[in-house]
Amino acid sequence: MPRRLLGRIAIVTGASSGIGRAIALTYAQEGASVMCADISLNASEDEHGKSTHEVIIAGNGKAAFVKTDVTDESQVKALIAESVKVFGRLDIMVNNAGVCSEIFGIASQVGGLRVHETTMETFDKTMNVNARGVFLGCKYALAQFLAQEPLPRNSRGDATRGWIVNVASLAGIVGFQGAPSYTMSKHAVVGLTKEIGISYAKDRVHCNALCPAFIDTPLIAPITKDRENPIAVGTTQAVTAAHPWGTLGQTEDVARAAVFLVSEDSQWITAQPLVIDGGYMAQ
């Protein structure tokens, strides 16, 4: 099967672990050159102690790493510029970096945190990374897309300028009890995705969001890996049972969807939140 992203240039934020790492590795397997961005290098998920870009290079792929705080406008702007400098252009922007500080509240007490119990420190951190960070990634990726020549016309006759994939959450569509600032931030991501998809359709820029349910990543490890805390154990069992498929999602489930949204298979899809949830929302 031909590699679907051969010759494409992608940036993935939050690429050091979890969903971001899986997307970066899968994009590279599909032929893309990948600029991995994160606030730090993290090789803990690789048995050989390699960071994401090192794994790609070891597999004869093309990748690099730029340390990036997605809440810092100057750093996000520099990330885009460095990617263009290294690889020549930018075709795909994946805004994946995110936090859920409230997950610790869910792990420590039944029902998690409600609005009146949420500190402003938690709210500000969550909104800065999850909403501001996505906005900045979109802003500077779009500027680059418009400044460069579009890709050759596809089978629809469109000269595509670029693809944006924003990693939101099921909490961007429905309420996520116990995590108000996380829910608010992910609704903001879905809303921005729709606005960009509409506003830049005439420029042939695709913008879609991934909305996974519970994925087995370090982000939710405080509840899934804590075998000593009965609340965490009970929460894990309840969360797993809430998915009709009977399991938590895996990072590869999201990564494969992320490939679809930037491939020729999704030429006429934009401004959409794609749910990846093992049947959770159908109930």
C-alpha cells in the first residue's frame, strides 16, 4: 500500500509522549517528515530510551525536535519558522499538546472537581495550554500556509494549502463531569476548529478536530495506574465499562484517524470534530 503522506511536512506538538508521539511516529511511517515539538524531550515510552524524533530517524525517517512551550507566542512562531527552514515548507499542523490537571482531582475524590472547587491556577494553566496553545499553533500555521505555494491539485481539482488537526476530546462535545476547565478548553478547541474550517475553506485549508474518549496515555495514568487508591481503581473500572467496546482506547486508534484527516481520503472534510470513542457517545 502506498504511503499516504509521502513528501508531506508535519509539525506535531506534544510529540514526546502519548497521543502526540503516536501521531508523529505514524505520520513518519506514512512518509511524512516530522518536526516534533514539546516542552521537553521524553524517552520514557521507548524501551531503548529514544525520544520520538530519534525513533523516526533510527527508522530511516526524517524528523527533528524543537523545544516549544505552546503558550508562548514567540516560541510557536519560531517553531513554524524552524520547520520551514529545516524541511522547506509546512503542510500539516497537529495541535496536540494539552493538559488535564483536574484528572488528579478525579483520582482523589468521587466525582472529581466542580466549578466552585476549581482553583484559578488550574483554570488558567488548562486554558493557556489547551486553548491558547491551539490558537497560536493555528494562527502561525495558517500564516505559513497562505504564504507558500499550494500543493499540486488533487483528484478533486483542489490545490490544497494545508491541513490542521486539533486534538480536542469527547469533552469538547459533551460535559466531562469533574473537570470543568478541561471541558471548557476542549469546547473552545472544537469551536475554533469549526470557525477556521469555514473561514479558510476558500483558501483550501482543511481544519478538523480529533475527539477521543478515554485513551490509555500518561495523561490519565493517575487514575489508571494507581492500584492502591480504591477511588482510582473504581474510577478506572467505571470509565472502562462506560465504553461499549469494553476497553480504553489506544494511542494508535487516534493516530490512524489523524492520518485519515490529512490524507486524500478526506478531501471534502473540514470543520468537523471526529469522535473516536468505542461507542461511548451512542448511549
